[in-house]
Amino acid sequence: MGQKLSLFDSYNYHVAMLGLDNAGKSTIIYRLKMDHFVQQAPTVGFNCEKFRPSSGPAKGQTFVVWDVGGQEKLRPLWRTYVRQADAVIFVVDSTDRERFEEAHVELANLLRLPDFPSTVPVILLANKQDLPEARSDAEVRQSVAQGIGKRPTHILPCCAVTGDGLDELFPEMHQLILQARKSAKKR
């Protein structure tokens, strides 16, 4: 029969973590999972991890994060992961200015997908902020996220190696998802 629902039940949020190869997606996943730096090999295919924050506004919620490889040959797979996503995390190597345009093109292509709802929020992670050549989150936003439109978006500067900035990820994502759902109901 029907399931009993409660305001206190957790909800599984499905999240696609995307970005160009070597942006630091898997390093971020394992920094969040193990709370220390783990050297990663390039992802061939995908990784999937569950997170359940124990404090803050996202406490008790479950985030199922799909970390999908960013190599050019794997990017067509991204479409599969965004179809049912509640949020998308797009990771940018903020030290690699030469690839900002490529990241912009891939993000723009993703946002134009007909089966990627315009209400699904995108969080841009400006990774590798610990390095001296890192560009600011504002510069990453201007270079990579220009023309993102009215989609709910937020940018977070972070460092996968030290974990700096990552403590804001789940609370911010939770808020964006709730806001997006609220605005979708008004339509």
C-alpha cells in the first residue's frame, strides 16, 4: 500500500558532479567522504557516494553524488546524469585559465539540454584556491558561467586538498534545491 510520510523523514537528493578532467571532482568527493586528502587517478566512468550531513540546515538529508569523468569522450554521458538530478555541481580548476573557455562551452552545452530542467540549481566550485595562480571565484564566474540565465546558481571557492570552502557545499545545495522546488510549484 502507500508509504507513510513524515516531515522528519530524510529525502535523497540526487546530484551530478561534473566538470572538465583534472578539475578535482573525485578529490572533492573523497575529501568530503574521508575528511582528508586522497590522491586520485583520473575517473574512467563514474563514482557514486552518499553523504548525510550531521549538522546545519542539511542535517539528516541524504545526498547521492554521482562523480562523472570529465574527459572529452565521457562528456556525452553527462546528459544521463542531469536528467534526474536535483542539483548539479560543476567543478572548475581555477588555476587553469587556458581551459576556462572549454569549461564555459561544456557548461553552456549542458544547460541547453532539453531534458535538463531549468529549475535544477547549479553550484560552481572554483577549486584549487590554495594555489597562487588561482583565479578568484568572481573571475571564474565571469569566465565560465556567463550567460547562465535565470537558473538558480551559486559559486563557492574551495580547495579539495585542504577542504577549505567545502563545509558550505551541502547547506548551500540544500537551500538552492528547496528554493528551486518552491519556485517550480508557483509556476
